[in-house]
Amino acid sequence: MEKSGNEIIREFRAEKKKGSIVKRFKDEFFALDLIRIMYDDSEKLVDKFEILVALEEYGHLGISSESVDQVVTSLLDVYHQAQDKSEASHFVCQLLTTCTSLIIQMNQLESDLCDLLVKELVAIVTSRVNQLGSENLRSCACQSLLLLEETSPGVVLGYYEELVQCCRQERSHMFQDYCLLTSRLMESFVKITKENPMSPVVRSKGKVQRQFSADVTDMRQTVSYLVENVPMFTRSATFRVIHTLSNLIKTSTDLSPIIFKSLMLHEMSTMSCIVFHTALYLQRVFKGTLLTVQEESNLVQRLCLMTNHPCLNQLHRQLTTQWALGYKQFEDEQMDTRESLICQYRLQFYPSVFDSVDCQLAKLYMTSLCVDTSSDNDGIETSILLGSLGCLHKLVWHTGSMLAARALFRALYFIYTRHNNPHFSQDIQRFVRGLISEFAHFIPHSIDFVDSIHGLNINSDIFVETLSLLHQQVIMATGDQIYTSFPYYLQIMKKVASQPKINQSSTLKFLNYLSDNAQEIDDSSWQLGHNILDICRNVIINQGTQLYYSDLCELLYSLLTDYNNTDVQDQAKLYYCLLIAAADSKVKSVLQPTQRAVDSMSQALSSLLPGTTGKSSLAKIVHMEGPVFTWERLCVTPQWFVSDTSTQTSEQSPDSVAEYIKRLSTLEVVVEVKCRLHLVDACSFPAVHAVSISVEDSLTFQHIPKVHVPCISKGAHHDTVLKVKPLQAIPIALNSFVDFCADTKQTFTTSMPAVTVEFVHFMLPLPWKQSKEFKFEELWNYVVEPYNDKPKGLKSVKLFEVTAEQFMKIHHQRLAKYLVSSSPDYSDTRYAMLVPPRSHVLLQCEGQGHTVVVTMAMDQISVLPHVSSFLENVFTVSHG
């Protein structure tokens, strides 16, 4: 039995109430049942209107492309029956709106059905010009045509001439609807013409339906007519028409934007934000075309005045400030060489106590953009910048508002990104420290702010300095402040504990105080205890166990014995056992938060703590006594390199000894010892695998990493380079041993003969060629006399009986590469050697008859006998 209209409506409303209406509309027949109600004159218009709205919103879910013709045709048929009923005007408009929406949603814009709807809508618009009582219907028809044209440009273009004629004839408030449609059609025409130089042809299903062409003169007249009548439009329609016409003029080469000038000059004096925004939009789109410099200056002045105008409410003032911000950024993008117009009125953006928080923040952004502190020698610009923060800072200080605090931190961050000078960094630290001293609940925002600044990588020192100041402020807190705000204070302590540059002694004392007074803090024992342990873990991981060993042990022992929470006691006992039973590196490896599994943690603990059971036996290593390898030194090459990669060391000659000393601090001497490891033929192994060459550590050079070789066959060899970084310039012996595996999967080890590095291998010429301004006497004084932390050097004299000709031979054979300066006849010759780590040996040779007097200077006393042996070898062997 077929349902009645009332039953269908009740069912429809019940489905809407339950929220299952979407599911019902997926049934195609449900929509057709609803359309059947449209023909029933006994049903109320209110019910029909409600059904039409639902069809517009959900109808596309169940209507197929085959049945959409039936639905739209039925709705148009209902329209024809109800169009002349005055009481049904809203219902008729909704019928047209629903038809338009269904055609767009079902992608029927190129079908005969769309043509039928367009003809119907155009007939409404063109046949009822200036007809009283039809305003709502014509407005709905215009907006439907506009929507169709925007969705598919050209679908309405064939009726351009009729619609333009109606636009010129209309005398009611419907005029602006006609203008909107006309401007949109002209924009479509220009775009289609640009894509296809031939006359635009409107097509439907591949066949020509209407052909349209427009004269440029007529179009120019139409644009002029629309612009002249813009003041008659509503505010929203004003911008829509101007936006469409500006797109039209930008696309067309036959139209000039100067047509907007009179309109702009008229709208510059308005106090309507929407109308004024139209003037700003035109200036940005056609910059340099419409206004002169003076007229643009007047526009900017008006904009700046509107940011503080009393007749505008707070939201409008904030809106104009955002426009000013966009205008300033637009000026920066243009990179104009003239002075910024916005910056001339920068004092207009000075925040006041009557501005809202958001408005103050926008003005602070503008002030930061307009102020230039890069060359502020007299401090005026910086004073303006800091003074602009005064109102917002006072608001935060007197109210403790979180909204104002967030705005202040945002302003500080924005200003710091543009004005990161040292003085402003100190003011930032003062602001932040003052805020948390009074309001501990700002600490999370302070930490986020400091992290954000650190992420900029502008100045790493401010991050540590600011954290250190926050840390000091927490240490100075009173007992009452600690009891009420300890969760916030612990956030700072946790952050500080991860910074190796900050001393943690006061942190551990602060934690001891919290642990001792934990019972007086309500409902906090578990949270407080775990926060304290987290900080201890950060200290151990980032600072090590040796520096704060006693303080950590005292704190952890107090927690495991006296704390009133079992879970905290157990974890404190774990940390305490690790601290007293394991090495520093192993404790760090266990406490690192990157442990991936419980098994890895339990395995690490079982090998660390004493008294554990189930220890697995270690693999046995066999020591080989007989010859397995030969280990010989091939060559030794000393060289220097820049150890601090962040320092740009110039390759030019230093102009003075002071500059030379400054550069010297960035150098490091490395001696590359090339050795050969050979598997002897008499060895019982055909090949060895996983060969690891280890050099024993010594106090005279830094640790040398192991050298790994995958495999060496019998009779083969492997050349390797040991990079030795000496700590003293004295001869060294590199004692080494080799671990390897044989085919039997047994591990062996054998000692190797020592490889020696003599003193002569450490001697390098000065790292840079010296300029004329570089004085040997100043370097001599630097080596001999104490300088900062460098102790006093040593001076000595030796005599050698050699003639001038013999000395010339010695010079060319052994000493020429160390030469700094000499007299023409080499009777007064000066040499300089660089020796590890950054020391010098200076020689001054003076010829006196058949004797050469060698005066030595060195800043390492321990090298004197080695220098003396070197000179005896040079003068004796070369002479002999």
C-alpha cells in the first residue's frame, strides 16, 4: 500500500531526528517519494521547503545520473505551477536552488538538462526587469546563474548581451545582482578568448548551441558603467564586483586598470573596513599603476590611523593592523629602494592599554618590522622596540593572565628572530626571569620559548644563559613557593640537568630539600619521587657519575631509606646500586632511554650488579708465542690540521705574532705512522680473519682507535696508517698486539714489536708563511716569557766548530725548511719549528769565524735533551 504524504513526512522527520537520514537518501526511491509530495497542494509549504533543503543536501547520495533528469524536470514542473503564487515565493526560490545544486553535484553541466535550467533562469531574469514583487525570484535566478558560470565558465555566456541590457535597464536594488552576473560573464569571456583566439562558442554535448562575440569598446563601456555604480552596492557586493573586474583587467590587454583610480580616491576616505579593504586590494594588485607616491602615502596614512581610530571596535582595529602587517610584508617582497611608507607611521602601532591582547600582539609585530636596530648607535630604535612591550608586560605582571603571557612570549620570539643583538637577549632573560619569579605557572611557556629560540641556531649561548637564570630563580624560591609550585620548578630542573655546562650541585641540594619535606606536600609522593629520579637520571647521563658522586649517592640513599612510596624506593635502590657498583660508561648505557627491550635491560643488569647468578662462560683467548706476523714501520709523516671545524682559519699570512697565537689555538698536530702487517710464510694458518690491531695507551699520546682487517692470507700483507696525536714532543714507542680468528673459530692474540717515532718526526715548519710584519723577536719573547696560562720557557746555547761553507751545506740539507729569516751571507740565521701539541723550538745561529753559536728557545723544558741531540746529529753528521 502506498504511503500518504503525511506518513512520508513523519518518517522523514523521524529519520532526521535519529541521524539516519543520510542512509535513507542512499535509496533512490526515497528521494522520488519525497518529490511526489511536491505535487500535493494539501501539504504545507513549510514541509515542502524542509524536504527541498534535504534534497539539496543529501539528494546526490542516491540519485543516479539516469534519474537526475526526472528529478530536476519534476522540480521545474512544480516551479511552473507555483511561480505565480505570491505566498510561495520562498518555496519557488528553493526549488530553483535545489535544481542548480543537483545539476552541479551530479556533474550535468554539459547536458541538455543544464541548458533547460539555464534557459528557465535567464527567462526569469530578462522578462521581469523592474517588475515589483519579483525581486526575490530574480535575485535567486541571478545567483543560480552566477554559481553555474563559476563552476563551468561559458555555460551562461551565450546570453551575455541580453543580461547586459537588463543590467542597464534595472532600477531597483536588484541592480547589483545583475552587475555581479555581468562582471562574471565578462571575465569568462576574456579567459575563453585568451585560451581560444577564435570567437567563443558555447557548446552542449559537442554541438554548437549559441555563438557569442563581444566588441572591446562595448566591454570597456560596460566595465566603466559598473565601476561608476560601485558606490550603490552593498559592502560585500562591492568587493565581489571589484575582485571580478580586477581579474578581468589583469587577463585582458585591452583594458587599463586606471579605470579604478577615481573609485580608489573616493574609497580611501571611508571608515568601512570592507570598502577600505577594496582600495588596499586594488593597490596591491596594480601597484605603481593607479596611485602616485603621494596618493599611496595618503592611503597608507589612512590605514595606519584606522589601527587606533576610536570609532572602530577592537576587532576592526585588529583587522586593520593585520592589513598593515600584510602591506609591510608586500613592501619587503617588492624590495623597493625607496623608504617604506609604513615605517614612516611606525609610532601609530605603539600598543596602548585600551587595546585587546590580540591587537597588542599584532601591533608589536608591526613595531618589530618597522624598527631597524642593526645600526642603532644612539639606542633610540632599541628603546622604541623595548618600550612597545611595556603595556603587555604590565598586563601579564598585574593579572597573571595566561592569554597575555602567551602573547608576550610570542612577541618576544618574533622580535628576537629579527633583532637578535646581545642587549636585547639580556632584556629577554630579564623578562622571563621576572615572570617566573612571580608566576610559576608560566614556567612551561618559558621552557617552550627557550627551546624555540634554541631551535633557531642564532646564538647557542642565550639558551644556556637563560636556562641558568631560570635555574637560579628556582633555587632562590621560598619554602611556601616550593610547596605550591614544585611541579613547575621540577620542569626547569629536568631541563637544566641535561645541560653539561650548568653546575648541578645546587640542583641536587634542591632535590634533597624536596625529598626531606615530601610528606608536607599533599598528594604528591609518587609524582614528586619519580620527578626527582628522572632528574637524577638526566644528571648521570649528561654529567657523569664522578663529578657529583657524593651528592647523588646521598640523595638516592635518602630516597631508598626514608621516602614514603615503595615504587620510588625500589627505583632509587636500582639507581644507587648501579652508581656504586658499575663504571660510569656502563651506568650511562643502562639508564639511556633508548633501551628497546626488557631482555636487553635485564642482561645488562645481570652483568653489572655483583652476586648475580647464571653467568655465562666467556670465550677463551689463546696467546701465541711463535712468529705469526711481521710489523714494520714504512714511513712517518707529521702534519697539522684545524681541530675546531667551526672556526674559519684564514690561509693568508698572519700579520702579527698575536694573530698567529690566536690561530695556533685552533691547530692540532698529527703524526701519521704508516706500517705494514705481514702474515709470515712459516705461520701454521693458511689465512686469518677478523684481525684487530690494538695500540697500548700511553700518557704521551691520545688513544689510538683499533684497526680492523677482514682477512689476511698467508704471504699477504696489509698496510695501515696509525694517526698519533702526541701530548708531548718526546720520542714514543707504539706497543701493539693483534687479535685474530683462525678457521677453527678459535680466537688468538699475539704481541708485536714496538714501532718507534723519533723526535725529528715531530718537527714541523710554522703552519703559515710569515708576512713582513711578523717579527721573530716577538715570537721569541712569546716562547721564553710566560703568557696567560703558558709557563715560562727555556733558553740554552750550544757551540759547533764549523766553517761558513760547512754551515751553508748544513742549512740546505737539514734546516732550510724551518728558515724564518737570515742575513745575505747566512751569518745570522733564524729557524722556527712547531712541535706537538702546539709548542715551538726556535734557533738563532750566528757565525763567529770557524764557530757557529746556536741559541735555542723552547716552551717545553722536557724537549731540551732531544733538541740538543738533534743539533749534534745535524752539525756532526752533516759536517763529517
